[in-house]
Amino acid sequence: MSTTTASALSAECTLAKKPGYGDVHAMCRRLDDVPLPHAAGILLVARCGCTCHRTGARS
């Protein structure tokens, strides 16, 4: 299973894939995993799986 599935993308990156909404990628704030405090290995918020974040470029 790929990390870029629709469920792994933020709402902003999902919308940015539609024509005319490419600039919405810049609004995505899910750039890092946010762990649940005092819980080992449990994430409160997972990082967005969009390829634009992995390369460091925002389009």
C-alpha cells in the first residue's frame, strides 16, 4: 500500500490535485508527525503523504 493514498493526504493536498487549485498545496500544515504525548508510537496527527512535502517543494 502506498503512503500517497487519498486517506494519507491532507484536505489541502487532496484539493490541490484538482485543476485550478494547485496553489492550495502551500496551505498544508501536516508537514511532520505529531506524537500523542506520553504514548509510545501513537500518532495524534500523521504527516501528509503528498509527494510535494517529501521533496521539500511546494507547488
